[in-house]
Amino acid sequence: MHLLQNLVQMTGQRDHLRLELSVLSTFLQLPHITNVRALELLKLGDQYWVRPRTWYEAGQLVAAEQDFANDAQRIPLQALPHLQACIAHKAQQAQHSDAHQHTIWLPVWMHEQVHVCIEITQSEPFNTHNLDVITGVFNVYQNYQSLLDYSERDALTDLLNRKTFDEHLLRFASAVSMQTEIQPWLAVIDIDHFKLVNDRFGHLFGDEVLILVANLLRSAFGPRHRIFRFGGEEFVVLMPPMAKESAQASLEAFRAMVARHDFPQVGQVTVSVGFAGAKLCSPVEILGQADQALYYAKEHGRNRVCHFESLQDQGLLGGSQVSHADVELF
Ligand SMILES: Nc1nc2c(ncn2[C@@H]2O[C@H](COP(=O)(O)OP(=O)(O)OP(=O)(O)O)[C@@H](O)[C@H]2O)c(=O)[nH]1
């Protein structure tokens, strides 16, 4: 009965982190289980890394507070050879036992990739009944996870939709380090004269441009970035902590990549970009700042990248543009 109640509670969650904590808490109700962790996997450079994202410690479930790259708990995937082999073979699970404990790894497969893996350790060897219950709970969790994921994505481009933006931004903003020049960034990217694309070539070709721009965004920005389609021809990228020059350089590289791309039938398409530091202030404020920089880029020739704080320091932003942010975004 306890298990059923836990499953009900688990499927009542509306965000990934709470769902993860809820599944760990469900596993902890099962007999013999001594430890459970949700591991996050990420490719940095050409190597895969793992870190515990949520785990059980001193009688409590806790979540990592650090950005993945700065997390001292991250280890190379090779350090967990059974999990590494499991992923390499696209297997559903891996097990390992030593004299004291028995561990099972259950990777969450989504679009043929693994970003999360549940690790369960128990004092007794796994038996058939025990494994049936564990995999049953895990399957409910995995199905629910993909349902949540589906509800968070834009149907046309498969990028994140706007629904979870605030939550992602909050996580990025709380990763701000003491060095103020290294900070997360928020960029608003808008396709130039997109109405003309629709008018000249029709909505189907317009849609194809949106899909291709989304693909270019995915290839330009790595897994530590979060890419959203905010609606229409507007995209938002949350960039992990870095120096302003690096943020500017990667946005410039993306802008140039779009300008170089040959869009079928349509030919050349350009984008304008505005970006601002994603400090700990309200999402509305940060979006408003990036949007003011975007507005400036649109007003000054399009196909360019503008940085809010630089424009502000140069006194190039009037007060009137703020209303654009209100109209466009809220
Ligand atoms: N094909 C397609 N068009 C869309 C979609 N969503 C919004 N649009 C169109 O995007 C166009 C946006 O046009 P505007 O906001 O006037 O901006 P613009 O023409 O890109 O001009 P600038 O932003 O000033 O460079 C409108 O024509 C919308 O109908 C979509 O999902 N598919």
C-alpha cells in the first residue's frame, strides 16, 4: 500500500527534479535498499562525466547545487565501468555485487541517449521478486519522465518550450560565481524579416526555416546550454557561466553560421541577437534586458549580436525600448 501511495505521489509531480526526488524516496521504502542516487551524465569535451544529482545522505534526500562543470563530485564515466559498458551496449540495466553490497544501474533512455541513471544499492543480493518491483517502479518513473519531457517541448522544433523557462533560468542564475565576469548569459535570437519568408514562400517553407534554425542552434550550443523556442520566430538560449567575450564569440559564430547556411528554396536567412548577463534578478528583468539589446540590433541593421550592458554603458539605450520587451515577451 505504501508503494502505491508513493507511486501516486510520484506521478503527481510536475517537474523533473521533484519527480527524481520522489522516485528515490519510493525506492527507499523497499526492503534491503541502503542507498539510492540519481546520476547525471554529460559529455564535456570528448569525455563523458557522471555526477550525483540527487541522493540520500544522513537520512535526507538532497540535490546538487553546483553547475555540472563546477561540481567537485563529478567523475569520468570510466570510473563506473559497469554503467559505462551498459550504456555502450544500449542495455536497460547493469548489476555488480561485491562482498558487502549489490548495485543496480538503471539508465533513463530518451531519444537513444542517457542523461540520467538511477543507481540502487542494497545489502542483500537481488532476487526475482525484488528486481520485478524495482524495474516496475523504474518503468513508471521512466514513462512519466518522458511524458513530462514531451509536455516541455515545442512540437515543431523539439526545443524546450517556454513553460519551464523560469525554473531553468533560476538554476542558471544561482550558479553565478563570486567572480562577476564569469556568469551565465541569456540570449534572445530572432529571425530577421521572417514575415517576408512566409509571404514569399508560404508557411510550410517558413516552418522548415524554423526547424533548420533549431537544428543549427542545437549544433552550435553544447549540452550545458538550454535552448528554447519562445514562440513564433523567437528563440532563447541560456548559456552556462563564462566570460562575456566567450558568450559573445559563440553567439557571433552562431549568427555567422545561420548567415552562411543555404536554406532550401528560401536561400539566405539572418538572425539578430541580444544578450545580457543572467544574474539573480527576475526572469522578466533579464529577458527585458536581452530583448532591449535585440531591439537595438534590429534597429541597427539586423544580422548582428548586441550586448545589453555594453549598449547601456555607452548610453545607447533609451527608455522607450523597455515597452518592446513588455509587448513581445509578456
Ligand atoms: N511559418 C511560421 N510562421 C510563424 C510561426 N509563428 C509565427 N510566425 C510568423 O512569424 C512572423 C513574425 O513577423 P514579425 O514579428 O512581423 O517580424 P519579422 O518579419 O521577422 O521582422 P523583424 O523581426 O523585424 O526582422 C509573422 O508573419 C508570423 O505569422 C510558425 O510557427 N510558423
